[in-house]
Amino acid sequence: MLGTGLLVFREVLEAALIVSIVCAATRGVVGRGRWVGSGIGAGVLGAILVAAFANVIAAAISGIGQELFNASILLAAVLMIAWHAIWMASHGKELSAQMKSVGSAVQAGSRPLSALLIVVAVAVLREGSEVVLFLYGQAASGAGAAALAGGIALGVIGGVAVGFALYFGLLGIPLRYFFSATNWLMLLLAAGLASQAAGFLIQADLLPALGNRIWDTSALLSNASLMGKTMHTLIGYDAQPAGMQILFYAVTATAIALGMKLWGNPAAPRRHAKAAAAN
Amino acid sequence: MRTIIICDVIKSSTLAVLTFVAALAAGGVRAAEVQATLSIRDHKFEPAELTVPAGAKIKLSIENHDATPEEFESHELNREKIVVGNGTITVFIGPLEAGRYPFFGDFHQETAQGVLVAQ
């Protein structure tokens, strides 16, 4: 049961960390629970489907289906985060001001919450499909239902608890800086996911590694440790990154930061005018 | 506003696609590959220690002779891939510097441990 619980915990933790950041970024939005909930639901459903067709995916495209699938959904999540981050850059101050003056929830308006639904779904699907395959193997090897259920419960409760801790920790950020802070967190998250996608494409031999191990900080913080795993999920920390991963990371981070600058700031005067007119 | 958002998406997508294509083009030049094979039986790797040449790109096949799925994973090699029951996967590795690179089966870590030795 403990072994099962530990594996489930590690996978749930990774998904929960991403969901927590999304929840923080959508703080105060009316109906965001529905969006996040739908994302989790879609992710769980997708995880079961992916696990059920794991052999089909693995065999597809001369054996690199798994890598292509993982890279594609990761890059889709990257695009969705980019879209949302850039949108937020041009609306974040407005949101903070609204929340401060009304002191309560704001309408989502044209905010791309569907983008975040996809991010949540991708996170849950990726980790969830591993859990489903693992549990299937355990059950097939004759593990008792009670031991499995106990392990799942332990793992899910543990993972979700850490997710909540991160969420409430983030809520401690002063409202003035809150949305720019969560936006930067989303930027790092996207860069990390892009680096993971590059890793899969290297593994499938679709991209050159551009240096297998540009540096090695595993003695400092190993990816095998819980902290290493957490940092890997949150900001894309990799103790031994390939050159191509660093390139993907840097390009993604730069592109989103540029997008936030280009489309974020110039709209500011218009927004203030609009806000003034509304008052 | 909606148009602006759509523009954002198109611009970021275009950038991502361009990066991807450029990277693919760069990947055209390839080093010679060395084949290597690992088996999984009773949640153990055979051989548990596999020697491969250093400095060469390795095409590693992993054959799972168990009925249950396994995940081949290695932090040192920066690789992870699921292999279904009675399935085979291929993972590209290296070129590696001489050294020892541990790997494990994520679903059966108590028994599924091995190491790739590059020399």
C-alpha cells in the first residue's frame, strides 16, 4: 500500500502543483471552479483513454508515438499559457483594481479561461495516465483491492494537500503584485513544459540534443529528490539539461515575456480611459 | 479585444512552429547509431548492467516480457518512456561520456534497477 501510495503521490503532486498555479492565477474569477473542475475531469477521462490505448500510441509512427504525443500536448499547454499570460499582462492591473474596489469576485469577461482548462487537463492527463497504467499493473499482479484503494487515497490526499499548501502560500502575495507574480510563475511553468517537450523530441531522435548535458547540478539538487521534482514541475528545473532543452526554455520564456511587454503595456492608457468612463 | 487575442495566439503559434522547423532542419545531420537491447522479466532488467560504447549514439530497445506495464526511467540519462506489457520500446541515448548511468523501472523500483556503463 505504501509503495502504491508513494507513486500515486508523486504523480498527483506534479499535477496538483500546476493546478494550484492555475487556481492562483484565476483568483477571484466567477465560476473558475467550474473551469478548473472541468479541466481535471477531462484530464482524468483522457488519462484513462491514454492508458487504455497505451500500446496503440506506443506503436504509432514507428515507435515514437509516445514521445510525439507527449511533446504535442505539452506544447499545446505552452501555447495556452502564453495566450493567457499575455492576456493577463494587459488586464492584470485592471483586475487587481477591480478586486480591491469591489472586494469580491470579478466576471471573467473575455478572459481565455478555456486555455487554462486545457493546461489543467494536460497536466492531469499526463500524470494520470501513468497512475492508471501503474495501478492496472498492480491489479494484474494480484494486489488486493483494499491495498490499492488505500494507496490511491494516501497518494491523492498527500498530493492534493501539497497543492493546497502552495495555493494558500501564493495567496499571501500582496494583491498589488499578485497577478504579475502569478503571471511570471505561469511563464516559468510554460518554459519548463517546453523544455520537457524538447526532451521527448530528443528521446525520439527527432531533434538533436545540442549537447547531452550542458551542466550537471544533480549533486546540488537531484531530479530524483522531492524538491527536485517539485522544482522540475514548477519552473522546469533540470539537473542535467540538454542544449536543445535550454534553447526551448529560453525561446519560450523570451517569447512570452516579449508578448507580455508588447501587448501588455501599450493598451494601458486606453484601459484607464475606459475604466474612468465606466466610473 | 478578441481580435487582439487571436493575433496573440497566431503570433505565438507561428513563433513556436518556426522554432520547431529550424530545429528539425538542424537535426538532419546524424551520428552513427549503436544498437543495444535490454529485457524486462519478473520486474527486473536483463542484463542489470549493460555496457555500451562511449561517444556513440545508442538506439536502446527495451523488451518487456512481463504482462504488466513498466516505465523505463533514468535521471542520469534524462529519459522516461512507458513500455506496455509484452511490448517493446526504443529510446535514443547519447552520445555519452564514459561513466555509469543508473536507470530503473518506475513501476517496480524495488527490483527493476540497472545501470548503463559507457566505456
